[in-house]
Amino acid sequence: MEFLAQTPLNQSGTAKEVDRDELNNFVSAIAADIVSILNKIYFIIAEYRYMLVSPDTDERNGMLPNIPVPQQFDLLSPTYLVDEMGKAKTMNLSPVLQNALMLEFAVKKFNNEPKVRDELQLSLSLDPFPGADEDGKTLQLQNGGITKEDYIISCNIYQFVRRALDEYATQGKDFTILDFETQKQAVYGYAAEILNKQSNQPANIPQNNQPNPNADISPAEEELETEDDEAGPIQNNEQKNEEEENEEEY
């Protein structure tokens, strides 16, 4: 692990590039040697304890435990994953890759808090657009690139996950162990409820999109208009009488 000493992870201002494959290969080789030593120790113990009790060699070998060699090792700190997520977002990498990094960080950071860990895992896995900003989702919705259901789920994913966990818990079920399709149907059902509420709300729009002329008229202005309407016919009659008198004199 000398390559780690050249650029320590806790050294500020230094590039923190770590070859994770090389790190896993190094530790995997050590793990394979340890498993090989343990297998020999268990064989000696079984021979010493059960040689007289069980003379059959195959039966004694069947008592030996099977120890698998680990393939992946969780050796990097959450700080490294935070840096990796920042680089992935800055470089505008695939949302799938960013989502995988966020899932790994959630599991590592909240490993000792199962409730928080499960909520984060479900939120990231059920969110149709994990890591996408609100402006981008709104623009896609306006352009018809995404459906209203997916947009509602992405905007309310945390509330939907908590609701699903609580509802299934009251039924004696664990929402976290259900298959993905069942979990997906649950959150889409919650989104359908919101869509139904929105469609049932009456819109406050005047008929034929015509504005109400009296909507913004105060009582005083309305009284003045009424007086003008009443005075109009009187003025017209006076003007008509004057015209008739002028014709007679002529």
C-alpha cells in the first residue's frame, strides 16, 4: 500500500487519486493467504478431535467450514466518496454513475443508522431523476420530456418513502425487503393521488377568458357610473328640445 503513502487522503491541496482496483487486489491477496492458513488450522483441529470418533475421512472433511475469500473491501473513507461525487457532478458524468456514488456514500456514512440508511437507499433508487436539479426537471416537464408522475415522484420522493415505510410497518411488512416493482407501484400510487387532487380542483378562470369589467371597480366608482347612466338620457332630451325650438324659429 505504498502508493497510498505518496498521496495521503487527508493531505489538503494534493490530488487524491486512488487506484481502487490496486488497493482491492493488494488486500485480496492478503485475505486469500489468511483463508488458506485458517483452512489448514481447521483441518488439523478436525483430525485431532474426530479421528477416533469418525474414522471416515470424507465425513471429517464434511465437518470443515467453507470460508470464502472476500472480493471487495470497504477501505476508503466517506471523504473520498464526497470528493468523487463532486468531481462526477462537475464533469457532468452519467446520472447512473452519480447515483451509484451517492448510494455507496449513504451505506458507508450511515451504516450504524439503519433507518436513515434505508430511507436514503430507497429515495435514491426510486427517484426517477436522482441528482437532477429542480430547474432541469421543470424544463424537461415543460418540453414534454418527462411525465407529470415522474416529476411529482422526484419532487416528493422523501415524503413518499417515509409514508410507504410507515404504512407497510403498520401492516407488519418491511417495505425495504420488497421487490423493486412493488416499491415502484407504491410511489406511483402516491403520485396518482396528487394528480387526482390537482385535476379535481376548480380553476378560477372567467368563462371564455373574458375579464369581469366590474371586478376591480370600487363602490364609489360604481355609484358614479350609475349617475352618469341616469344623467345621459336627460341631457339627450334637453338637446333634442333645443333643436326643435330652433327649427320652429327658422
